[in-house]
Amino acid sequence: MIRGIIRLQSVKQLVASPQCFTSRHYSSSQQNSKTAMERKKTLYYPLLPNLPEKLHTSNGVYIIDIPTDSQLVEAYDLFQTTIDRDDGYGVDDYPNLEFFINYMSHDSVVPFVLYQQPEKKVVVFFNTCPSRFCRGVNPVYCGGNTVFHDSVKRHGLYHKIISEIFWKYAGLLGYEGFLGETFVNNKKVLHTILDRHNWKLLGELPKISKLKHSGWVNSFAVVKLFKDIDEKMNAEYRVSKVIVPDPDISQITLNNHTKKIDNLPRQCITHNGAQLMVDYATEEDIEPIYDMFVKAQNEGDGYAIDEYPTFNHFVYKLRKGHLFSMKVKGHLVGSMAVIPCRFVRSAFPNIGAGPMLVDKQYRGKGNFSKLLLLHALFCKELGYEGSMGDTFATSKSVLNVAGGLKSDTGSEILARIPRTGYIANKGWTDSYIMYRDLSDLPLEFMNKHIPSLLPNGKTSKL
């Protein structure tokens, strides 16, 4: 097990304990006497000085504001109504009230409500957040949700929110566009955003959420730019104005799962005869693994410059995953992780993902494609029915293998997503989302391609 512990006064302290592992940095975003939404207003009123704002409509005057804590509960009830109808939200997008409140309380998420005086009943809720399609922790594209009470759906308020209000506040927060998804069965929403408001459809993604009555549903990835992007903007690194705290990892324990990968380590022999061992990362491995990813970020080697800006961000992003080391003669040469796919809305996704990095001397010659197959095998062993991740458009060799362009890995490219990360020495770069269906993939297939990496095997030459 690997656990994050506080680093005090910016001094790195390694605590020798079987239950602890020290983080490099710690700052809490929640510890004070204010309620969650009171604190939210303290953070964002300076950026949104017109709040609370009056919105004049044909149906009367509405107040736009960051919600109170009680109004946030009302907003949750609006989501429950739509969930009961299979109308735009899945049953476990926000599986319970506590989950919803915790999510909306995160510093980088900014919730808004519309209500009328004097009863202050919430009739519209929307929020902005960093797009989960972007790789960096503070991207220039936002995501977000909107939900409406039945009483206002036919008063033109929906189109005003979609075409004006949402973009106004997203722009004030420093976002340059919206990058998200909507269910393929949301015909009215798709008509509105694609035909009336000129959004762009990027591709179809499988099993993004689970509807209460209809089961898993696909989504269309969509994008809406607030302004044209010129060559200078594409080369300039920018972030939004939202607050992105260094996560508190003091209560996070990596690799502490009831369900684990069995029969580790898995051993294989590379093209140059090296014996590469894949095993769960130990407490001693975690910081060297992080350092490898930092080096890759700094060199523009497949990772954005702010993908893991601190050790805490690295641990936090892997908190629900399984982290593995790759070693040759005990020397760390790479790492892979299996985590829930970040593109999936559901709090309990059945599609896996995860970063992978291996020293350049062990790439090519068929090694990387076999490691991708191993990652797929780990996903399947952990119960995932598919694997879906992304790679930058500049990573041609990875696209050829992981995207299935020049190799038989069983993967396919689903969408090209614009400007998902800023790469060192390259600027803003698009990503390709790739998917591999594992639901009908028999272990015999794996046995044919990577016999040494199956539970009943130990060694084979790649």
C-alpha cells in the first residue's frame, strides 16, 4: 500500500511506516469555518463581480447566483427528476447527495442557480468545471452540466442559458470554449446545440453513463469555441482563472484494493534479450515513477507540461487505480496504471484506462504493442469491458500501435479532440481517443499474442 502524508513547511519528510508514504506537497482547500458554498462565493465573487445578477425574461425576473448549501440540495433533486426519466443523466453520474455536494464543493467547479424572489426556489442549475477531455489540470476548455425545472422549460430560458448565460460566465472564468459530451439519445439537445448554436460533433464514445431504465448509453463528444484560435494563441501557454488547489492526498492509499491482479510479477523477454518484470509498484517505487513522468512532461514525450504538476496531483489522479512498475534487473524502466476511464461520467465505469511510460530503449521492435496488450489484459482481469484512452496527435508511433493504424492491437480511433494539452516545445496539441472492446475478448486471444503475460504463464520472448 502507498499512502500520502503531509509535507510540513515545504520540507520533504519520508516517514518510515508500513502504512504511510510521504507526499511532496500538501495544501487543503476545504479546511475553514465557512460552509462549502460560502467559501465558494468568497473564492469566485471577485472574478464574477456582477453576482448576484438579475435576468429579465418574458416570464419575470430571475436571480443568477452561486447557490447556498440548501439550494445545492434543491439542484440535486432536479437531477433526480431527469434521472428517473432517462433524460440526459445517468443513475450514478451523481450516485448520492454527498457525492454531488463533494463534487460541487471542489474549488475548480463553479455552480450557479437561477431562482425567483421571494421563495428562492431553484428552477435552473448549471456549473462549469475543467473539461475532463483535457490532459492538464487547468485547461482553457470547460465542461459542465445544466438541468431545468419543468416549469421553465418552455419559456425560452433553455436557449438563453445555452446561447448566452453559460458562455458569459465561462468566459469570465477564463475559458475559451466548451469541450464535453451529450448522450446520443438526447435528440432535442443535439438539435439545439448542433443545428441552432453551431457546436461541432467530434465522435461517438461508448458506455459513457448508465441510464436508470435503459442501461449503458453512448455519447457524442462535442466542442464549442468562444473565439477563433490563431497561430499565436496556439503557441502560447494559458490557463483559466479558476482555482486549482494541490490535492490533499493524506487519506489516499494507492494499490489498496480488494480485487487485485494475481500471479505477479509477470515476466517477459524483450527483443534485445532483457527480462522485463511487471509488478505492483511499491512504496519505494512511487516517487521515481513520478519523476519519470515529470521528465516526460518536460521533454514533451507524450505528456502535457501540467498533466502532473505536483506529486499530489499524480497520486490523486491514480487514487482509484492500480499502479505497476516495470523493471529490468531491479532497475525501474517504466510504469503503467489501470484506472477508471476519465471520459466516462458514471461513478462506477466499466471501461478502464491509464497512463503508460517506458524507457525509450524498450520501445519499438514489438515491445510497446505487447505492453499495450498486457494493459488490456489487466483491464479485463479487473472486470472492465473495454479500454479507452487518448494519445497526442504528435505521438505518431504510439498512434500507429495504440490506435491500430499499423498494428493488430484491436483498438480503433473514435474521435480527434482539439487542443487537449500543451506539450513542451510543441504548443497546444490535439488528442485522438482510442477504444478497445474487451467484453468478448477471450483469454485465448491473449494466450496467442502474449502467453507469458497470462496468469498461467511466466516467460516468453516478445
